[in-house]
Amino acid sequence: MFVKPPGPRHTSREIADGLEFHLPARRHLGIVIGLGLWLLGWGVGGIVIIVAAVNPAPNQEAPPLFVALIWFAFGAVPTYVWFWMLKGREIVGVTSSSLAVKRALFGWGREKQYDPAQVRALRVSPQTFTPWDFSFGLSFWGLSGGVIAFDYGYKTFRFGGGIDEAEARHIVERILQRFPALGKMH
């Protein structure tokens, strides 16, 4: 008996004059569970700090403000990463007038729009490890990068961090069928 081929993780639809893709963030089960437990402990620590600040014990000073700020700082990024892995998605819109990429969490996020006349060589291109590239570290957490790349001016931009190469090939093929100029090298 054959193994059943996996289905797509993304969804797509036709829009007014183009295509729109919703690419879910990659979910690493171990990281989701581990961060969830870490955030639980972080939350308990925060409650202790707040209680100590509001109602200090006799002969004990309230914790300084920087303790609360450090506590918050050490929890903000892991909280964002945890929610990103659970509910984050990239929304990619391709029309004749724009290639737009939005990393959205609960519908919120900043959209970056690129002029399709300046987009070159849309392709599948797995990101290689570079220890000196800060953005590669973010791509491990799903916060940047991806397997779909395009050149824009003198820089390469990426998206599709939550999908595999096979799925990326399908997406790129659909885009290039509709907008073949995006694949040209000129």
C-alpha cells in the first residue's frame, strides 16, 4: 500500500486581477510545547513581580522598575514566536500592479509591496545557512526568509517560510503562468 501524498498547507484564490496565497507559519511541535511551558513559568514569575511591586512584604522594598522591564523583554519575543507558530501566516498577493507580502498575526501585520516591473527571477530557492546573517536566525523561528525568492534591485527577498520546496514550486508555477515576466532574469 502506498503512502498517501500530503496535501497543500496553503490556500489560494483568484482576486480581481491576480492571485492571493495564504501560507501558514511552520509549526514545530516541540518548540510550541517547550515555549508554552516556558511562557507559563514566565507568566508566574510576572505575577510574583507584580504582587511584590504592588504589595511588598514588610521590611522589603518593591522590585525596581528595571526588573519588570527585563521580565517583559524576556517574554515579549517568545510570546510573539509562540503565537506566530500557532496562528501566523504570510499573505501574498500578486497582481499586474503589485507583488505584496504580509506577515500577519491575527490579521495584523505590515505589508510590503514591490513593483512587479522591478521583480526579477521569481523562483524556488532554499535558504542556505550563513552563520553571520542575522535574518537566517529569524528564519528558524519563522519570522523571516522562506523558500520562494525573487530579486528586486540588488537584493534578494524571500517568503514562504512555512512551506516545503514541492509546495513552493506549485505556487511559483501558478504565479508564472499568470505573470510570466516575474520569472525573467533581465
